[in-house]
Amino acid sequence: MRADPTHVETDVLVIGSGGAGMYAAIEAARAGAGVFLADRSLIGRGGATVMAQMTVAVALVAETPDHWSHHLADTIRAGRGLTDARLAHLLCEEGPDCIREMDTWGVGWARRDGHISQAMAPGHDRPRCAYVDFLNTGPAVSKTLRTVVNRTGGIRKAGDLMIVDLVRRDGEVSGAVALHLATGAPVTIAAKATIVATGGLTRLYRRNSASANMGGDGYALALRAGAPLVDMEFVQFFPIGHLAPRLIGMDPIMWDPFRYKLGGRLLNAGREEFTARYGTPEDGRYVVTRDLATYAIIKEVEAGRGSPHGGAYLSFEHCSAEALRQAFGPVIDRLAANKIDLTKMPVEVAPIAHYHMGGVATNVRMETEVPGLFVAGEAVGGANGANRLSGNAITEALAFGRRAGRSAAERACGARQAFRAADARAAIDLVTADGSGAELNTAAMIQTLQAAMADDVGPFRTQAKLERAVGVIDRLTAALGERPAGDSGAFDMRRIEWLDLRNMLLVARVVATTALRRTESRGAHQREDFSEMVPEWQVNQTVRMRDRRIALASVPVMVEVAAQ
Amino acid sequence: MSHTATLKVWRGVDTAAGRLETYAVPFEPGQSVLDGLRWIRANHDPSLAIRFSCINANACKECMMELDGATVYACTARLEPREMVVRPLSNKTLVRDLVTEIAPPAERFKG
């Protein structure tokens, strides 16, 4: 006989402690709600925020005349006709407040002449991107929010807690079931409101720039709880992820800030600049947007003009040692430790899975279609349409997190706990199940999925490639079976990875299937067999779970900027 | 030059009853110890427990362990073509294999 799971109760459950989750927790607590902040990793350490080395786009009017409406116009233009204007409006209008609040919390935005410095980034009409030197934006944002979480009363923190499924009662989310990794024990959580702040899905890809936590679990949780997803075919590839020589202790997206500062030259095997061939000359400035740069690099490689490891060269050889030292600061020494001298050699870069435009569908209160379920940060779908602008990810983490925290606290205020243990039974059984006994190599299965997604559901897609990927997903899903691998002991990674694969395979299927259905090319979704953007496809695709199968539909784009 | 790194990895759930298991890992210059441990998981034994999330950036600070007796981050310690001994942190409570309880007490789940 099994012991009853450990049970906790809270007003607001926040799943994920990156920038969005921590801001949501702070805001909900400030609004008077009790908060339970759960993370499968360490609080404020996993996720994507801590990895962000770049910039935060906001119309601050610190150095340059600006207005959030200009930022909104750029965000909508970048989204190639699919941006949800209501969400983009919220991001652009409330972003500056969040950035200023972070400033009062001591995040340390880089300053020039007393003003917060704002860098120019591709796709923006003026310098708009705040940052923390050197390569420290994400760590500084995470550390600051962690400090504020720690000094805000009413927030309970729970690391090593992996949410396995949301629990519903009468069509509303009433809490969740979790696996406590450090003990292997099941935990039930009753919550009056639940916020999914789990980030994106870059772990589905072989080369990616986010942490191993970002396997799309929030999308799977929401989908199984009845909430629709939107724009799931749009995976953003970051064009200049570090490829070679092998670097340790550095994030692969590290080159972007230096391109902001110094330009840098993107070169093919013949050491020629090539982006002009695809419509955007660089001339030493960093102006080419992410989708176009990704396209240009992959096409050069296909044409046999790639760098030795299959990417492009990024060169700062034209910059003086002094200019490099000024721009890179102590990072020059970390590069030297990796035997890289930028005055004498280029590095190799190639597109890398970076961010997901799609996500859980929500209104401007960050409330999903399922009562009691809210969403924040990258887990939200729609705000960035078919292509996200540089700098909008941290901004949306903060702005959406704050809004979700406030909305969830409003719902929790005066509501009663609807959680019933009986509704949690199936998920508890998954956590506590005796192992299937099957000799699954879950780590290898994840690698197989990542290879299929990278090779066939990457930036350039065809019907044949996508169908091949669906075939791999079918085989892996069948191999995974219904009963978890591993056992219910402490930190059994076979069990953890089995539960991860359950989510990853569902989300991978959603990405591949929506990509198959969209027979056109738009933003981050490029079909080599349907290379034109088609006006009829200016619609968002939604995905729902019906009878354990996914169902796709098209809905009109929310183009109206509603009053907030 | 040898093209194999020999990783002797401490395994177990009880500090008093563990064992060292030996794995031969193909060596490529520039790799990290974490690369080697991940290779073992994917190619030999997925039950090997390690804690990491950022993989390579040294941002999450989760992959702390003892390498030849010294505390390191596995993501920044270089793999070398020789015998290397990897153990869990000896000053933290053991969870399993190379995983220890490293979170500050206020950030741990308490039922």
C-alpha cells in the first residue's frame, strides 16, 4: 500500500522560476496572495533568463526620443502579419515600467552619462536595447529577481520539484501533481490559480541556446489540461550560435552583444561577406534580422561555401586589440583561456534553436481558456508573431510575469480551493508506478528526437522532411509506452527523462504537425516546397487536445490593439 | 596520444555503500567533463544521475562535483585523455550518484 502523497495548499502556484515566474511570484505576493514558487531545478538558476546575455528592448526614452508605439510597430512588423497586437501592446507599453522597477532593485543596467544605455539591434527603428555588461544581462536579471523574491513575504520556494500534470475539477485547474526529484516522492498542490512560466522548447533540438529544462513541458501541461496552443510552428533559430572551436564556460549566443557593439563580419568559406546575396548587405554593421541571417548561412553551407564545421565565419579581425578589450572586457581573457585570439582568427557560427514564438493562447490578463490557468513569459504564444525581435524576450518575461501574477492573485482572492485528491490519481500513479522494466535508454531517445527535430523540423522544412520527423516521433512514442521507466527512488533520471519525453514527444508532434499544415513560408517557418508567403495563411494555427489526439484549426489574427 | 578518457564515477545512494564505476569515453580536445558524463548516459547508462541545466554556459552553477578531489563545475573542467575520478560533493548531503543537495535550505521543497 502506498502512503498518501505530500500535500501543500497555496493561493497561487507558479511553475518555473525564470524571469517570468519570479516576477509573477513577486507581483502576486505584493497583491496579497500566498505564492508557491516551484522549479524543477534550482530557484532562479535554470530556465532561459539566466542564460540571456544580450539586451532588453524597451522604449525608455533614456537616451533617444521614443515611444512604446514605435516599439510596437517594430514588433508587429517583425511578426510578419501574425502578431497578436493585444499581447505585443502589453509587452511594449508595460516593459519600460518593469525595466525601471528592475533598476530600482539594483539590476545595474549599463549607463552612459547617467542615462541607461540603449543599443541598436536589428529590426528596431532606433537604439532601444538596455543591457548589463559584460554578457551579464540574464544573470543580473535573475539574481536581482531572486533577491526580491527572497525578501518578499508570502512566497514559499520549492526547488527540485517537477510538475507532472495539472489537476482539474469541473473544467477548471485546481492544482498540480509533482515529482520531488530529490526523494522521488509524489506531491500534490492545491492552488486557486496556477501560472505556467516554464519557458520554451529549445531542448527539442540538438543544438540549442537554452537550458536542458526547456523541453516544452509547460505547453504539454497546458494542452493536456484543455488549453489551446497557438503559433507552434514558429521556432526561432539564432543565426550565429557558436559552433567552433569548442568553447567551455560560455553560452553559444555570446557573440550577439559584440555584434551590437563592433559589427563584426559574417563570412563564407571564401572569406567573403554574403548576406547581400540574400537581400541585406551588412557593410560591417549589424542590421540583418534573425530569420534572414539564418536563411543566408544555411544556403551558403548548402552551396558548399560553409565553414569547416558547417556554418559561417564571424570575424572581428578588423578590430584593434584595444577596441576588442573595451567591448569584450574580461570576456577576452575567457576567450584566451579557450585559445581564441579574435585579432588573429575568426570563429565559426551556425543557426541554433533559440526561442519559441508559439505557446499557450491567452488574453491580456494572461489567463488561458481554462479558468484558473494563467501563463507568462516565453510560454505565452502570439506576442511575437512569426518572428521575434531581438530584446523582446526578457521584456515579455517581465511584463507578462507581472501581469500574470496580478491576475492570478485577483482570481485567488476570495476563491475556494477546488482541488480533490481523486482528480490527481492518474498523475500520482505515473510518479509512483513500478518501473516498466523495459530497458529504455531515455537519454539516447532524447538525442534521437533532437536529431530528428534539428534535421527535419529546423528552419527549412519540406513535406517529406516533416513527415519523416513525424515517423520518428511515432516510433519513439510507441517505444516510450504508457508505463514510466526507472523507479520511484531519489533522482532516478530514467523516470525524470521518461516524464520529459512524454512532454517532448507531444510538443514535437505539435510543432511538426502545424509546420506540415502551413503550406507557405513566413518568418521563422520556411517551407522549401512552398517558398512564398501566402495572404490566405495570414492566420494563427491553434492546437487542442481532443480524446488524446491533437486537433488543429486556423483562427483570425488579433490585429486590434485593445485598450489595456 | 590516447584518445580515451577513463572516467571513474562514484555511484550509489548511500555514502557508506557506494562504488566507483569505470567508463571509457572517446576523447576530443576541448570537451568538458560534463560532456563526458552526458556521453556515458546516452551510450552506456541512463541511470547515472547528474545535475545540470545550462549545459555549457556556467550560468546555472548546478554541475558542481569533485574531480580528482577538487571541487569543480563539470561544464568548465576539461576532459583529459587520462584517468579522472569523479565523486559527489563530500560536504553536501548525497541524493544519488553525483547529485547532492546544493540548494540553500530556504529554496528546498518542504512538505
